[in-house]
Amino acid sequence: MIPDRVLYTDGHDVTITDSTFQVKNTSYSLKGIIKHGLLILKPHRLPGILLLVIGLLLCIAGVLALIPASSVPDSYINGTYVSANTMAIWIGGALALIGLLITGLIRERYAVRIATAEGEKNAVVSTQKEYITQIVNALNEGLRLTKPAPSRPFITVKE
């Protein structure tokens, strides 16, 4: 038996030969892959944006002194009395900063999306687009090698 020719390997989790696509402990036959491609996974920014908006609203409420002194007693922190409005400014600022960091730090992720008879799945997910592109290109090459050459019809020539 002739061993499979390795078309791509990252040295760890992903190996593509001329007949299989292996990711960690899962192996897919290239003949069983119906379609494949690069998928961009957009990050969920809503939680960060909500924290940012809530923090800004709390800061504005504190700056405009919208929290009445009678509704919340002043707090005694580190030897000084702090009003509810000052607390709102500090807490709102912290929430806004956390929301801004969450929104700014999350990045797009990229996936190798394959479709088999079992369904569609993201076989490999990474933040590095070049890595995923290399895997997709190797899959293209492997699938090109597994496709049978188109058969030529027999042409009979009558004399």
C-alpha cells in the first residue's frame, strides 16, 4: 500500500494528505467533503457596548447630580464621606472603561467550514487569517487530487 502524501501540516493539530483531512483526533475523508471554505466569525460586541452605555449614563447622572442625597446615604470610604453622585461617577467610569476594553479587544475569528454528509461544521478556528487560508488552499489541492479525471467519451469513426 502506498502511504498518503502529506500536502499540509502545521506540526500539531492539522494534517492534510491526498485522501484525508485530520484535525486533532477527528479525521475526514476528502471524498466525503461536499464543500469547504473560509468563514469569518464576527465577534459579539453587544455586551461591551451595553456596559459602555450604562457606564456613560451613570457618569452623566453623577455629573448632573441627578441622584438625590436623601435616597442614598453617603458612604464613608477611606476616611472621607463620598456622595452617591460621586460614587455614580466612579462606578460609571469603571463600567464604561470595561465596556470600551471589551468592545475594542475582541477580534474577528476565522474558520475552515466544511460540509459533509453529517452536516456543516467549523473544523478549525483561529484568529489568524493566513493560517486558515493555508489550510483552505491545502484542502483545495487535496480535493483537486481526489477528483477523478473527466472521462473522455469513446469516439468511433466510421470509414
